[in-house]
Amino acid sequence: MLAPGSSPEQRGRLALQLRQVSWITCWITLYAVEALPTCPFSCKCDSRSLEVDCSGLGLTAVPPDVPAATRTLLLLNNKLSALPSWAFANLSSLQRLDLSNNFLDQLPHSVFGDLTNLTELQLRNNSIRTLDRDLLRHSPMLRHLDLSINGLAQLPPGLFDGLLALRSLSLRSNRLQNLDRLTFEPLANLQLLQVGDNPWECDCNLRDFKHWMEWFSYRGGRLDQLACTLPKELRGKDMRMVPMEMFNYCSQLEDENSSAGLDIPGPPCTKASPEPAKPKPGAEPEPEPSTACPQKQRHRPASVRRAMGTVIIAGVVCGIVCIMMVVAAAYGCIYASLMAKYHRELKKRQPLMGDPEGEHEDQKQISSVA
């Protein structure tokens, strides 16, 4: 404050200083407001854990004003049916994303392109039918992936390439009938795999995946039940408990298919053979190539009863052979002990040297033994 007798120059200087201070204060306030993260409308934000909860709000689109520093984004229980490729742009710090219980049916291949630090992705209970092989290519730190309760009928090869950190994978309650072993081989650190409640066809297309499952269980991985739906002989049976003898016919089919590829292609066969053309008068009829379709033998997997019967018969035969070998060995031992005992008694009864009568009796005993 100025004294009562201050000059007009001093008052002007003070007013100028006050204006400068006020301008600086306004700029600082505006900068602080812009620096603070804004929370999307109707969502709940936690500044400590950097979590944005937008679940259960009936959203049809991802909020565009999600803070860039967000680490957890919850969008479950909404009405999301489609995601643009830029839905999660500039969210490179995001670690957990939950899109469960929505109506998503297709995901763009670059929708997760900026989520390089993503460790958990929840896509449970949607309507996803297909996945692009490059969908997860930019998320190498992913540890938990849930794709259960969707409409997936197959997985594209290369979908899990580069996901060396993946620990748990859920594919429950989809429409999967078979899986390719090469799709799962990159998952070297996988610990939990859930594949139950799918219409599995336990045929030749699933044989290689069965080998991978056995290797996965051998190294300590946890796997739920993979119950077969087809064929009828294996319905309800766990795929891991099906003996490998059931797939012996697969090699026969492969051999036949490889040999069939070397055959010379002939005219296409038709179910209904055309009527032969009428020959001209005075001309000999020419032989026409046969167009009848050959009946191919239908290969069926051996029944479980036959396989189990074969195992039981082989076990009984092996048991009988072992018993016969034991009996033969016991008989040989008894015979050897009796002969040794006889020779000891024979030595005790042997007369003194030079006794002709004793020698004569000894010869009689030897001849009787012979």
C-alpha cells in the first residue's frame, strides 16, 4: 500500500506491477488446469491407481477423453458393438483393459496397436467370430488373455506369435472343433489353458494338438477337460485319455492322399452317367471312357471297445508267457538241485579203491541210473 503523500508516478508503477502479477497468476492457473487429467463424463477415476471405471453405463462408444496416463480402463457391461481403429490411440501406458459383456463382433487389426504395455486383456462374453492374426502383434507384454464365451470357430495361424510372456489363456465356450498345434507352439511360458465347453471333433485334425497337450501337461501346464463331441464312440471322453491307437488310420489316410496326388487326372465322374450316343448306320461303335464315380472306402476310427479288448488280450498273453517262463526256471532249479544231491550220495557210497565187488556194484548202479 502507498502512503497518503505518494506521488502519481509511484502509484502508476504499483498498478503496473499488480497487473503483471495478475497475468502471471492467470497463466499458472490455466497451465495447472490443463496439466491435470480430466475424467470422462459419468466415469469414476482414481488418481492414485490411475484407473478409469466406465463400466455399466450403457456406452455405445469408447469415451474420447480418457487420460493418457491411464493404466486400467474398465469398459465392461456396456453396449459396445464396434470399435474404431483409433479407439485406444495414445494410451501407451495402459496395462489392463476389460471389454467383457459387450456386443463386439469384429475387432480391427490395429485397434490395440498403441497398447505396447498391455498385460491383461478381457474380451469375455462378446460375439467375436473371427480374429485377425496381427491383432496382438503390438502387445508383447500380454500375460492374461480371456476370449471365452464368444463365437470363435477357428484361430488364425500366427495369432500368438511374439506373446512369450502369456501365462493364462481362456478359450472356453466357443465353437472350436479343432486347433492347430503350430498356433500354440510360440507360447513357451503358458501355464493355464482353458478349452472346455467346445464341440471338439476328435479326429485326425486334432491329433497333432493332442501331442502338444501331452507335452504341455508334461512340463507342468494346467489344462481343463477337452471332452470329445464326435465321433459317437468317443463322445464325452477326455481327449487326453484317448489311446493313440485310435489315430492309426490317420497315417493310412495320409498315405492314400499322397498316392492319389500322383495319379493321372481323368475325366470328371458323374453320379448319373449320360446316355450313350447312337452310332451311325454302317459305323462301328467306339468305346467311351467310363465316367462312373468309384466308391471310396470310408475310414472310421477303431472303436474304444476293440482298442480296450486288444490291450486286455495282449496283457493276458504276456502274463501267460511270464508264468511259463517262471515255471520253466523253477523246474530247471529243482532238477539241478536233485542231480547235485544224487551225486553227493553217490560219492558217499563209493567203495574203496581196488574192491572188485564194489566196482561191480557201482557199475550196476550207474547202468540202472542210465
